[in-house]
Amino acid sequence: MNQLQALLNDSLIRTEHVENAAIIDIKERKVCASTFGFNVPPENALNLIYAFYKNLLQVRRGGLCFKEKYYKCVRADEHSIYLQNPDGGLIVVKTKTFILIATYRVDMYPSVCVEAVEKLGKKNA
């Protein structure tokens, strides 16, 4: 397990609020670490990068499709996007070099998930 995977497990998964997580290298445009069994398809990684750099207003208005599921945007700014659907939520945080993505179940507290992912994002800023 590399250091980024260990960081995901220690900072996010162990909170038991985050279900899955991955880190996307913005420059390389690919996933560089993820929690066990969480596969982020390359087109989804590119869509998340695109959402921050070219499409944030559209994400705010129309939501985002991730892994063939539609998520409604609850909050979005230049550093984070918080989305939900009936099955759970998706939190995306951008740092200078990475995009962190985390999923959580509908019965989890979204604010705790957002805080955990944003905190991890600040560590990697």
C-alpha cells in the first residue's frame, strides 16, 4: 500500500463516515490511489477534473453523473463539490495537485464526510 492509500484509509475510512475514497492526480489525469475495491473509471476522473476547471456552474445547476449514477449538487465552490442522490453522497475536493473524491451512504452524516475530505485535502494542498 502506498502512502496516499494509507492516508485515505487513516484519514477517511477509519472515520466510518466515508464509504470509499480515491485521489486523482490532476497533472497526470488519473487515479493515483484509492481505497480497496473502489474503481474510478478514467472518464469519471477526467469529468471530475473538468468539473472544477471548465464546468463548475453547470455542475451547480445540473449535478453530475459519476459511475453511471446521477448526483444532485448541494454545494459547489472552486475547491469543493458536495453532491447527493437517494443512495448516498459524493464529495469532491480540489487541492493544487490532487482531486479527492469520497462516497458515503445515505445514513451517514454528510457534514462529517465533507469535513474529513476537506481536512485531507488541506493536508495535500
